[in-house]
Amino acid sequence: MKNLARRGALKALGLGAAGLAASFAVSTPARAQATVTWRMQALWDGGTTPQKFEERFVARVAELTGGQFRIELFSAGQLVPPNQAFDAVRGGAFELMKTFDGYEAGKIPGLAFTSTIPFGFPEPDQFEAWFYELGGLELARQVYAPAGLFYIAPTVYGQEPIHSKFPIQRIADMKGKKGRFVGLASSVMSALGVAVTPMATAEVYSALDKGVIDFADRGDLQANFEAGLGDVAKYIVAPGPHQPTTATSYVANRAAYEKLPPAFKAALATAAREVSAALRQHILVSDGKAIEAFRAKGVEVTSLDPADVAAARVTAREAWQAATKNEPMAVKILDSQVAFMKRLGLLA
């Protein structure tokens, strides 16, 4: 099944018919178009590595359009508090946001499955192939459409680890312990017996330090090292089965998007796809450096037995199904993903 996954990933990296059309659209002269200026709020603080990749995104859009499509980039909270970005873009306060779909899953169940699948796709290329080769992009757009928003494209990257104050050798070791998780991971980890304690990312260090929680999901390895988690949690599980792959997303005000000429729309899609690959490759390298840095601080880094993860995937699948709340679009998305996981040999 590894060969099947690899072939799907390679195909996803190719342009295909849609990619060729996008490239043609981008290469079409845009001299007759008027300059368009948008504002975009990202998920990240200024100066952080992910924010630097958003800077690359807006620069690439400008480059592809000969400077005629300019996106003014703001870091998290500069325009509105992060939890208000969805409504702000929908209302037209600004045109574009970088978001994590799972934040809105409580109101729109389908968005639980376009952000991350706990115990789901273990490789980011598999998740990205679902978006680009198996209709995931169109499904995400259908989910966002009733809110007056347009889903442009995902940024797909790898796992987020678990940082723990105690050693974790098996999934059963987490049962009864207090863990910080968000989104769909909260439901799945709760189904596995974890006493889930949701909290903001900024609170994780203090909560671990004070013993409010025993272990936590927070972010990628490099970001967590920079946040000092190696000082308060001496054990890491990587990859974290709760978030084996991650997708953030570019989402625009639908009315503003529909006013764009085709070349500008193509520039957004092309720049988004390029940034997705670039960030993923960067994290592959930075993860290795971060693990070395954690170990130098006396942190133990381990991985769970794949057979243990596969066994827990049965329980996780039940939690996935419950999270759809029987909403038709959520069920349709999950069914599509489950079918792909079966073809990859991840599910029986």
C-alpha cells in the first residue's frame, strides 16, 4: 500500500489538467486589469516561521499578477481577535483569512474533517491528495459556501506531537490523564478515555508547569521548543496520533473572490499550492533539528507502535462518525475520506 500512497502523492504534486489551466491563466497578460488590493489576517504572530511563509504567499500572488493583485498581510489579532476572523471576513471587514477549519466545526460539522483527522492519514501527501485528486477542494468549498465564504486551498503539513509530564508507551497510558486537545481531537481523545481540558495555545506552558494538565497538543516541534515546553514536559510522542497531518486554509469573502479576474484567482490557487509544499518541506527539516534540541535538554522522544495506533483507529472512527452530527455534508466528506483510507490500507 506504500507504493499506492506514493503514486497518489506524486500525482498530486503534478499539475494535471487543472494545474495546466491554472498555469495558463496565470501566464495570461493582465495589463488590462485594474490593481486590486486585499487585506488578509493570518493565524500566526509576526516574526514566526509560519507567518514568514504567509509573507511568501502574498509576495508570490503579487509576482504572478505583475503587481496588480496586492494583499496586505496582518498577523493574528491585528485586525480582529482570531476567534472573530470568520465573521469579519464573511461580513466583508477584510477579504481573506488564514484559518484552521476545525475552529468552526462546532457550528459547521464538515469543517472538522478538512483540518485534521485524528488517527487518520499518517502522511501529509495522503491528505493533500484527497484535496486535489479526490474532490476534497470542492467539498470544502461546498461547506463554506452557505456562509458567504470561498475556500481557496489548504496548506498541508505534518504531525503535531504530544508533550507529556509522564512517559507514554501505549495509547492506554493516556487513559484517565488530563490532556489538552482542541477540535475533533478533543472528541477522539475523550473517546479513548482522556480527561480532555480545552484551553488556548498560549496557556499550555503554564498549565503543564502547574500540573493543571498532564500532557498536551500545542503546535509543531520547533514552535513548541521555542515556547519552552522542554522545560515543563520531559516526554514527547512524535508523531502525535491525535494530529498526524494538519491543514490550515486560505478562505476568502465569496463576493470579493467572485469579482476577481480569472488570472487573479489562478494566482491565489498557485501561490497557495506552492506555499503548502514549501512549508511542509521546511517543517520536515526543522522537526529533526527540534528533536535534537529537545534531547539535548533531557527530553525523551518516542513513537507509538503502529499496531497500537491502528487498533485505536477503530474507536477513533466511531468518534469521527459522531462528530458529523449526521449533517449531510459532513457525512459526505467523511465517507470520501474513509473510502480513501481503505484504499490506502489504513482501515479494513
